[in-house]
Amino acid sequence: MRTVVKSLFSVAMSLVLLTGCSSGTSTTGSSQPGQPAQPGTSETKPAGNTELSFFYPVAVGGPLTKIVDGMAEEFNKENPGITVKPVYTGSYQDTTTKIQAAVQGKTPPDVAVMLSTELHTMMDMNAILPLDEFIAKDGGNEYVKDFFPGFLANSQVDGKTYSIPFQRSTIVLYYNKAAFKEVGLDPEKPPTTWDEMAEYAAKLTKDGRWGIEIPSSGFTYWMYQALALQNGKNLMTEDGKKVFFDTPENVEALQYWVDLAKKHKAMPEGVIEWATVPSDFLEGKTAMMFHTTGNLTNVKNNAKFDFGVAFLPAKKNYGSPTGGGNFYMFKGTDEKKQEAAWKFIRFMTEPKRAAQWSIDTGYVATRKSAYEEEIMKQYVKDFPAAAVARDQLEYGHAEFSTHNNGKVTKALNDNLQAVLTGKADAAAALKKAQEEADKVLASFNK
Amino acid sequence: MGELRAKWKVNVYAWLLLLPSLIFLLLFTFYPVWQTVILSFHQADLGSPEPFFNGIDNYKQMLEDDVFWKVLTNNLWFALGTVPTSVALALGMALFANKALRGKGFIRTAYFYPTVVPMIAVANIWLFIYTPEYGALSHVMDWFGKGDMNWLGDQSNVMWAMIFMVIWKEAGYFMIFYLAGLQNISQELYESAAMEGASAWTVFRRVTFPLLMPTTMFVSIIAFTNSFKLVDHLVIMTKGGPDNASNLLLYYIYETAFSFWDQGMASALTIVMVVLLLAVAAVQFFGLDKKIHYN
């Protein structure tokens, strides 16, 4: 009896060995993070149905996943042969990581929203599809020209288009009108210059409330870019190969930022957490804040006080970087899926949908014709703040984007944070950042 | 002849039993480690479309990298801050929870619950505890007049904030091991000590603590390796900032691999970490082993 059990056991173990060998290769191959749930299942569906995996991030407050799911539902209804499966993939950084991992694992998503600044990195990885062919077939020059040029700056390289603007923003100044009244400032006259802002912020500061908060965690470089643009030119070249950190104007811009906390005592010292700034504003712990226009609807729905939105104050000129995510399509996906994905992108960027998306979130509607839609005209009439970010686009510039974006951005962020926490002085830190960035970009400048 | 065949039969049987675990170990541990070693000698970043062999360049670059030395020293300080404290605290908690007659279950639950909460949830909670102005800790600090201290946004505070949180999380876990160890100490020893009129401290020093040495060694190794492995909270709370003040080696590896896509460098960093942890484990197993008495 015992020998029978033993031999049966041996047979079972040998079978395990065989199955272990055969499934070993596929288990290591398919253990990729962020893989969509149904890579090859379209073969088992009826021949007409194309399934698209759609990765998207959420970077601002509000019930955005519901809205995106709703839009995908609508698309699926209008296009019976195509099913879009939206997959929420976290923050911008998480989404980028998941997409890059999927690309490396040769299973890229069919369509995704990713930071517009990842353009150069994605091109270096040879991961994205140029979209000019699709544009020529469906939409043409008219389609592309309808987008605001400020947004196209991070979407095109050498005249070729690689991504389509979707959820785009600029930084705006939110200010608490009630607080302004309280300290004797005119609530309809937000600060328009650096000096005015420092002065007002100092006046507005009292026990339990700061005059202004500019977040410095997460996207430190973005806020800094705004100050730099207001004092001169952008921090990098169009082709993403060179950066300019240690110019005198940029040092002055950084010094102004530090002085708001150190000299004018109108801002908390140290690093200010990105996510808590809007709640600080809503709680009245800060009278003004720099933040993305993408938070506009969230602030509008939750503010218990009268608030205003204005251009960021100017030094030599107004200025703000654009921000946000674009639609991308990836190499290595099925041709039929590419056609379907392009349809989806066109759907999502139709003027009335772009307008609705802007109303629901606060992002700038990416197309000029979106502002001609009835719902948008009505909305802007009732809520003029919604037009501020769009109007500021006149002074909008491309968001910071270079080759090897991650490393260069980290070098800049680290050094900015060192200055804001008082551990380094502006000129020295920016020089260090410049050196580090030059080293990283050296191989792209050969 | 029959003897050899019988031996062979037994051996094959043994190998077949080991086979499933061996396959997993090979596929998911040894093979990836081997691949990592190989990749660490290649240049595999965004500037090089195909990885190519570059000798020890990655290691040389690593030694010249300021951030690498910063994260390494951070990690060592972090280990120094968390290991002795959490082990000592766990021992204390175990002794207390063992003795308490009333509410034993409640005390053990209270000490243990931080362990069952996932680190990401813990990090989110503590992120708000540490928020200046209206976080829970700031309300307490208000009594001392320091309500606006920036715990996570200041280089001098952030390490302490992290250490404190990790000790809170880990001590309960180690307490379990000590509780188990305490059960194994025979009551007779305590009775004979009581008969000789030994004080509580002497009993602890001469009876309890030496007999808990195996547990202490085990718990120390776990605590030390955990101080290198635990980086989930960095993703939520500080992202390694400000300016790498709270950055730890594993988080830096993650950044290098999945933010910068410099896989060659990330592999080199990984090898360094693995070697370091192996060295520590070797010291503890071979060196300290001699000093521990087993019954």
C-alpha cells in the first residue's frame, strides 16, 4: 500500500516538474505590472468587437473617474464595434511608470493619457506612434490648428505631431475675496506684479492664516517655471536638449520665492505639500494660492467664501507654463485597434466634449471652437473665472520637458527644495542643478 | 547492488519532493539575481537603445554619486534609529502583555494592530497627522507653542518623523516573537529564582534575557532587513524629499529603474544592497551564533 502511494506521489511530482517547466516561461513573461486585464481576449470575442485598453491618470480633485467612465460609456454606445475599457492608473507619475513598464513588456495599452512632457522620453524609448497619418485621414490641418498653440508646444517635435492635448492647464492665482475685504484690500483687484503680491500677502498674513502658499513638493519645477517665465525666458530649449537654470533672471526668480517665506513671512517655510494646499485654501489657512486651474471646479464646489481667480502676477511679463496630459498611441499595437483608438481620441476631443470636460473639472478646454459652444459660453458668463486660465494662454509656454526627463527634473527639484528649506542659497543651488542636468543631457548633445 | 538502487530510489524521491520549491526558487530568485548581476555591468538607459557592456562603469559612477552616499547614510541612520528601539520596545511590550492578568487580550490587540494595517494606509494616515497647522500632531504641539512645525517638509525633522512612525508600526510585530519566546521559558526557573529572593531586575537579567537571545537575534535580523525593505511610506509621504533627506536605498533604486529608466545603474545599486544585507546576515548568523546558548 505504501509503495503504491509512494509511486503515485512520484508520478504527481514529475507532472509538476513538467508543468513547471512549460509554464515557467509564460509566468515570467506575463508578470508585468499594469497589464490590462484582457490582452488577447479580443480573439475570443465575436469578430466585430475591438477592445481598447485606455490608461488614464487623475491629478486633480473631483470625481473624475466617474466622468471618464461616463464618457467611455457614451463612446461605446455610439460605436457598437468598439469597446473602450478605461483603466485608472493613479497619478501622472504612476501612469507613466505603468505605461513604460507595459511598453518594455511589449504589451502597451492601446491609448493612454500621459503627461505632455514625457514626449522626448517616449520618443527615446521608441514607444509612441506619430499621429500625422491619422490626422491626414481624419481631421486634417483644421483639426490640429484648432488646438491652442500653447498646448501644441509639448505635442509636436520637428513639425510632427505625437500627442493630442486632452486635460491641459495653466497655473493660476486663487485668492480669497473675503480675506481681502477683511484687511482692507479691494477684492476685485488681485495683485498683478511681484511687488504687489508680496505686499498683499504680508498684509493678509495673520495668526492661523498665511498670505500665500506655493506648493513645492511633487511638481516643484512647474511652479518655479512660472516664476522664471515671468522674469525672462523658458528653462529649456524646444528640442529638449539644453537647459538654462543658472541665469541671473532665474536666480532672481528663485530668490523671490524664498523671500516670500523668509523676508516677507507671508508663506510657510520649508517644503509645502502639493496635495494639502487646496484644502488649506478652502479651510482659510491661506488667503492666496498658486495651483493648477484643474482644481477650479473642486474649489468652486467646496469654497464657503467668495473667491477669485487671476493671472499669476508679472515681473517683466505675465507667464505660466502649461501642464497636464495628452492622448498618446503606442507602437506595437494592432492596426485595427489603432484605427479604433484614433476614433476614440477624436471623440474625446470633440468641441462639445472638450467644453463639458472643462466645465466638469476646471481644465482649460483645449480647442478654440470649444469656447464657441453654447454650454461653454453660458458657463463663462455665469462664472468668469473659468476664462482666466484660457486667457492666460496668451502668455503660456511649454512645460519643462527634456530628454531623460526624470533625471533632469529630479536634479532641478532636489536643488529647488534645498533652497526652499534654507539649506542652500539660490545661486549655488541653481549652478549645481545646471551642472547635474548638463551631465545627464551630455549624451543627447553629441 | 540492491543497496545502491535503494539509495537512489530514496534520493530521487527526495528530489521530487523538493522540486516544486526548487523551481520557484530558481525562477523567481536565483535567475533574476543572476540577470541583475549581468545587467549591472551593462549600460542600459534611455540614451542607449541596446544595452552594451561597460565593465564597472556603473559602479564607478555610483561611487561618485552624491545622492547614492546620501541614501546609504540615510539608510544606516534609519536602521540605527529603528532596530534597537523597536526591539527593546517589543521586549518591553511582550513582558508587560505576558504579565497582565486582566485585559491581556485587549493589550495584545492594542500593541499588535499597527502591524495588520497596510503600510500605504498607515502612510496616508500619518501624512495627515504630520501636516503642519491642522494635523493631529500639530494640535498637540500647539500646547508647546510649536503648532506650525513642518515635520515632513524640513530636512532636520523628516528622518525623526519617519523613524517614529516605523517604530510604531513594527514593534507590535516583534512583540509576537517575544511572546512566543517567553512561553518557552520554564516556570521552574522563575520559581527557583523567587525562592532565592532575586529582584525582578536580576531575574530579567540572568534568566529571561539570556534565554530570549535566540529570539532577539532573529528579531534583530528581521528589523535590520526591514529597515532596508520598507519604502512604501516614502512613495506617499515625501517621495524621498526634501532634497533626498528621507530617501532610502530601495526607493532610490525604484526611482532609478522606473523614473529614470537607467536599468544598468539600478541593477548595480540592487547588487550593492543585496551584498550589504547578505554580509549583515552572515555576521549575525556566523558571528553571534557562537554567543548564544541553546538548550
